[in-house]
Amino acid sequence: MKIKFVALATIVVGALHMAFMQSSLGHGDVQPQAVDTEGLDALPEEFALENPYRLLGGEQYELAVQIGASGYNQNCARCHGLEAISGGIAPDLRMLEDGEFGDEWFMERVRNGYSQNGAYKMPPFEELLSQEAMWAIRSYTETRPK
Ligand code: HEC
């Protein structure tokens, strides 16, 4: 009898916990995802000033675009729009300048995020994504048709 009660209590507490977790996470509040960059050349610790995979070209750039597509969809699309087409709440990343100038601005924002009145409008990704993953995402957004 006592054992049955304990089992029932465990189930009830478990169900309440699940319900609470779901409501507190809300929808659209997607957790940032690490990006698997296997196959891409590893980069030196110091940040590159210009997209190293674009500079390498060929297969490295193609792979970077591919990896960047999933990295983008997991981490950026909810604000910047599916397939890098802005739905309105954040800038359209296809419109960044091409080349080194656009690269620099891209990295500045991705690493540091953007806050206004003490609240993050865009979270910093410095601790979440590797440099390889960030350049892969840049490779993807800069090759989307405008
Ligand atoms: C929670 C929403 C959110 C997420 C997630 C997000 N961003 Fe942003 N991002 C913003 C907002 C809002 C701005 C506009 C900030 C401003 O006014 O400069 C912005 C600005 C930028 C800019 C500067 C654009 C420009 O035209 O000046 C870049 C580059 C950028 N984000 C890249 C990314 C990348 C890459 C990711 C994913 C790794 C990402 N963002 C994830 C909300 C987000």
C-alpha cells in the first residue's frame, strides 16, 4: 500500500515537473546549439579578419556553406528568418557588405551580441560557437541569393 502511494506520488511530481519545464521554456525560446565543423580546416586561435574559407575557396568553402546552413538554422533563423530571409525582427544578413568589411561587422555582432538598455536583443555567441562555426555561418549567409 505504502509502496503504491510512493510510486503514485513520484508520477504526479514528475508530471508536474514536466508541465512546468514546458511552460517555462515557452515556444520559440530555442537553446543555442553547438555546430559540428568536422571536415573544415581548424583555424588559429587569433580571429581571422576575413572569412578564411572564402579565401581558401573550392571544397572548403562549399563545406563551410553547408555546415553554416545548419548552424544558421539552429542558432540564428528564429530571429533573422528562415534561409536568411529576414521576417522582420532582425536585419536581413544577406544584405551585409561583401568581403572584408562585411566580415568584420559580422564577427563583431556574432561574438558580442547586441544589447539595449541592459537587455540582450541578440545574445553573444563568443562562448557558444567556435570560430570555425561562425565563419561557416558567414559563408552561408553571404552566398544566399539576394
Ligand atoms: C534573439 C534574436 C537573435 C538571434 C538568436 C540572433 N540575432 Fe543577430 N541580431 C538580432 C538583432 C535584434 C539585431 C539588430 C541589432 C542592431 O540593431 O544592430 C541583430 C544583428 C545582427 C547582425 C548585424 C546586422 C546588421 O545589418 O548590422 C549580425 C551580423 C547578426 N545579427 C548575426 C547573427 C548570427 C550569425 C546569429 C546566429 C549565430 C544571430 N545573429 C542570432 C537578433 C538576433
